[in-house]
Amino acid sequence: MNEPLQPARRSLFAELGGEETIHRLVETFYDIVEQDEDAALLHRLHLRGHGVAHSREEQFNYLCGFFGGPSYYVQKHGHSRLKEIHEHVEIGPIERDLWLTCMRRAVEKADIAENWREMVMRHFGFAAETARNKD
């Protein structure tokens, strides 16, 4: 007897609203990083790298694939290893937690559907800890 076909699961990328939502999330996050005094440490870290404009583009590319959509970052760089991506800046618990705080604010401000917010933040929690490279 054949098993009934299960409907294909939609990616989190699709559930969130695709590129439009990811773009809005990234823009909101970096607006917070650039404008909020509480995020000054993150802003300085981004300025040590290639700058905020570059980070906006690369985070959009990364997050599309991270949530199950187009793998723009991997296509461009050949990998998506967070430790390598962030090896030029020190990320400890303080930086990790600040990034998560700013991202939670961005998730709320960017109108991510409330029923997806905690799942998105769980994904970000895992990613932020993966990027951590100092104690």
C-alpha cells in the first residue's frame, strides 16, 4: 500500500515573505546599528570590516540562504561559514548578546509575523553563538 503524499514544506524564507521581508529585516537591523546609541559597539565592529553598506548587502545575501531561499552568499563566496566570515572581528558574549538584542528589535520592527518571531530568533541564537570567536 502506498503512503499518502505529504504536502511539500515551505521554507522559512517563503513563510517569512521572501526577499522583500529579508531586505526589510536587514535594513531595519542596520538602521538600529547605525542610529541607536546602545548599538554603538556593533557599529564600531562593522566599521572595522568593510563598512555598514557592505554588511547590509552581505547580510541580505547570507540570510536569504540561511532561511532556505536563494544561496546568494554561497554563490558569491563559496561558503557560508560564520566563523570565517567574522574572523576579522572579535565576537564574545557581549557582542553576541548585543547583536541578538538588536536583531530582536529589528524582527519586531520589520513586521515579521508574530507566529514566526521566536523561531527566527532561535535560528539567530544558534548563528550568533556559532559566530562567537572569543570568551
